[in-house]
Amino acid sequence: MLEPKNLLITIGLMVIVIACLGMANSEQWAEWAWDDEPVGEHDAAYEQMWALHMVPLGIMAIGTGLFVKGKPLAQMSVLTSAAILVVIGGGMMGYMVGKHGYDGTPPVAWMIIPILAMLLTLVLGIVGFSKLKEFNSETEM
């Protein structure tokens, strides 16, 4: 399981599931996000559009897992993980959503899949880095 290929495919599938849930529940997600503020139809539309924009990322993760092999797969695993974690884990997204009042709290049950996807993304970076070190040490021999 802890291979970059499997992790990328798993994370990609999770992202697509999260996106589909977001598109199907956009009004509810808008209400959670804006907390006490009134929610308009445009807020639900933005949630749907945001969710739809996540689908290609899931497809690219799956495609990378399926079609990229060897050292480039390890490199993409590290790069993918770093890019996602800088935006979300590095606090940039948290800062922006808080700055604009988009910081409500959904029920814990709705956060299980996204939190698991973030943890797997962190693991992806670690596994990818480990594989990359293996490739580099083989080259030095």
C-alpha cells in the first residue's frame, strides 16, 4: 500500500469523492463555511464550482499513479505532496479563509475523508522522498 503509485491513486479517488460530495451538497457546505452569515444562491454556486475544479486534480493524481514510473514517479510524489501541503498545511488557505470569514466548522463526520486525504498526502511525500533517496543511492553506486 505504501507505494507512491497506490497512494496517488487512492488520494485521487478520495479527491474525486470529496468533489462529488461538494457538488451534491453545495448549499449545506456554503452554510457551514459562512457560519452565521446569510448564504445566497451564489455561495452554493461557488461551492459547486470549487468542487468541480478539484476533479481534474484527482484525475491527474490517478493518471500520475498509473502512467508514471520509477524515479519520475518518486519526484512527482514529493512535488505533489509539497505543493498541496504548502497551500493547505502551510496555513495559507487557513489564513485566506479566515481573513474573508469563510471559516465555519462542518460536522466532524464530514471532515473524516478530507483529513484522511491530507494525512495520505503527507505520507505520499514521505514515501516519495524515501523512494527518491533509493534511486539516488543506486545511481551513486
